[in-house]
Amino acid sequence: MKKSVLILLVAIFIGQSSFSQGLSESVKKKFTIGADFYSDIWSGVPANVDTRTINQGASVFGMLNFPLGEGMTSFSIGLGIRNHNMYSNSRIDDVKADTINFSPIPDSVIYRRSKMNLVYLDLPVEFKLRFKNGIKVTVGFKAGWLIDSKEKYYGDDYDARIGRKVKSKKIRNLENFSYGPTFRIGYKFISLYSYYQISDAFTRNLGPELRPFSVGLTLTACK
């Protein structure tokens, strides 16, 4: 994924939104197409590392809805792509063969950005309760498969071993799977969104015990 994942996610969502305009109401009720826009709060960050307040991320998803009985409750299952970023004052140091470490960038170094990026292919499941006034509450769970990872650094060279003005690579020792619960509450096409990742981003004892907690907004193009 050489291009910006965020731009790709937004483009997919806009395209799906345009496509949904031509669908009948009966078809729209069977599908939910949406996008989450959020900031990640990272737990398990090493004590000597500071993360940025806003760590923007995004995801897109499509859900197939199955009504439960005659009420307003439904069960949904689908697919999605999820993108996480962790901006910090550190670089990934994986010179050691066994573990991944985050090394703080010296205060004397001028740099614009240093981040870790993770991308997952998701399988989400959800239970949704709709009310006649347009309010909806969704409780769900998602499991993701890691499909891409990279580190990006823009700044001065300061270490011949790891320092470059632009650096991108596949990060070692990451867990292939991630999983956690999701929650949404909203009105019609917009909702508050949260996701708490139960699993660690890195394999235990081979990297820091990092986990993202995502908080943001969800926009949906269909029912």
C-alpha cells in the first residue's frame, strides 16, 4: 500500500455512497455501507516514549443485515479495512534479532513526523437496535488480519544505523490477528464510534504491549 490509506478509504466510501443512491429502499435495508473516522489512544506505550494527542485513523466497511423477528433489531456481518496510526517522538529499533524496541528521537533532532502504521482486513459482526425516532444503538465485535505495516520518518539524519529522511518498511514481530468489541450510538446516518482492541499489536515478549482504543464518528451511506 504505497498510497495514502486514508485517501483510499475516503474514496471507497464516496464511491459506495454514490452507488447506494440508485438502490431501492428494500435493498438498502439489507446492506449497511459506512466509514469510521477516529483517533487512537494507545495503551502500553513505553515510559520513555510520548505519543501525539491525535492519532488519526479510518476504516470502511460493508455489512449484510438480517432482521431479528418483527422488531427493529437486526444482526449484521460483513467485511472492512481498518487503518491505525501511532505518531510519537520515537523510531522503531529492530536491530536485535528477538525484540522490537522504540528508541526516543534526541531532542536536538529536527523532524516533521515519525509514525507506525497498521492496516487490517476486518470481519465485523454487530447487533443493531433502531428506534422510530431515528436513534440507533449498535454493539459488535471485529476480528482483523494484518495485511500491511510500515514505519515512516521525515526529519534529519541522526544515526547512521537507523536514521534516514524517509523510511518505510514492514515491521517485524507484529501479531497477525487483532480483535475487540465495538460500540456505536447515533442518529440516522451519523454515530459516535468506539473500538477497544483486546489483543496486543506485537507478539508478547517480542515487542511493547501496544493496544489502540479508537474514538470517533461513523458515517453510513445505506440503512
